[in-house]
Amino acid sequence: MLNYLVKKLELALYTCNTYASCEKGTNENFNGLLRRTLPKKTSFEKLENDNINSILDQINKMPRKLLNYNSAQQLYEAFC
């Protein structure tokens, strides 16, 4: 069912392999960045799109060591 929806809606879906801990670090890091703004037990159903976009904008503007201290937004704008 999930594969059907991904194809039908033309979505990109990232999933981790069950026992590949090296794949989970990025997900856990992103969850931690979200939790800086949204405490545990926050209902995501009640969030407005503007609020979500603001949080994602903050995350995308953060400099990252992995990106040579550039932000994801800077690299996106440079290459697109």
C-alpha cells in the first residue's frame, strides 16, 4: 500500500534498513532539530503550514559541518 501511494503521488520516500544503524543518524539528528522548537507530545495535527515552514526554514538555514559550514539553503541556491 505504501509503495502504491508513493508511486501514485510521485513522492520521494526515505526509509532506513532495520539493522543499519549508520542510516539512522541523520533521522535522529533531524528529529533533535525539530524538538528544539517542538517539545515532545506536541500534536503535529494542530500545527499550521506557516509554522511548519518557519521551522523547516530555520533548519535549512543552519550551517552544518558536513556541508563545510554552509547551510543546506545556501548550497541549494548555489546549485539550482
